[in-house]
Amino acid sequence: MDPVTCSRSELVAMLSREHRFSSLRLDELSGAELDKLARFARVCRAKAGSVVFEEGARDPYLCLIVDGEIELRKEDGSGAARMLTTLGPGKLLGEMALLDGEPRSASAVAVKGATLVIVTQADFDRLLEEFPGFGMKFLRRLARLVSERLRDTAGRLVDHLPA
């Protein structure tokens, strides 16, 4: 991925325009809160076909998709990559590795060129340390998103269980 030079005020403006990040409810954050988040984020561009992260890698960071498309892929029992889903603008990926520090559970590949807002583990830890109140608010939003995804997955899985 290629870093994109962007001032903090430009990043705040980008985040404030992104009401599509409904899972994190960024549209409910104040300008001061968006500024706090922007202090610990950076913007990158992923060209079509480039790997955003690989399954099994230990490089914890999360990505907010501003534009473009990212395909999530997981290896099956035979080692073949299977497409799980395609995510577009407003979606978040990579939060599990950021939260639990475990290896990536899937790979992410840019299907179309994508602009991503990245928050690394080190930056997230600094955000929690420097702004604990806001950090907890952001952490709760991440936890809610993970919970929503787990509920959705459980709902889909039940259809594949033997009666």
C-alpha cells in the first residue's frame, strides 16, 4: 500500500463526510473526537490486485474503506483461497487482529483501487493512553461491530447444521 499525504484537517473532513461508516457511527462523533481519531490514523492507497493483509500475518491494524473494493479471502481445508465477501466504501476490516493480537483470520485484496484510513495497533494503544474516554467510546463501537458480525455469522451457520 502507498501512503497518501494528507493533513489532519483533511483527514477529519474525510471522516466527517463518511456517514457511511454506520457501524462505527462516526457521524455521531464531534469535530473534537474526529480530530482525536485523525491524530492516530493515516491514509493509504491500495492499487487493484494489491494485498492489504494476508491470512496468518501478525500485523495488527484496522482499515476503514473510503473508496474502492476489498475482497476478503480465507483458505479452506485444502489450502485454496475462497472468497468470503467483498467490502466497499464505509466498511471496516482488520479489527479482529487489532483487538485480540492474533494472526489475521483472512486475507484482504483490493479488487478495485481503494483508499483506506489505517489505524495501527501502536496508534490505537496511544489513542487509548492519551484519550482514555474517547478510546473507550471507540473501543465500544468496535466491540459492537464484532458482536454484530458474530450474530450474523451464527445466523448463517445454523442453516448449515444438521437437524
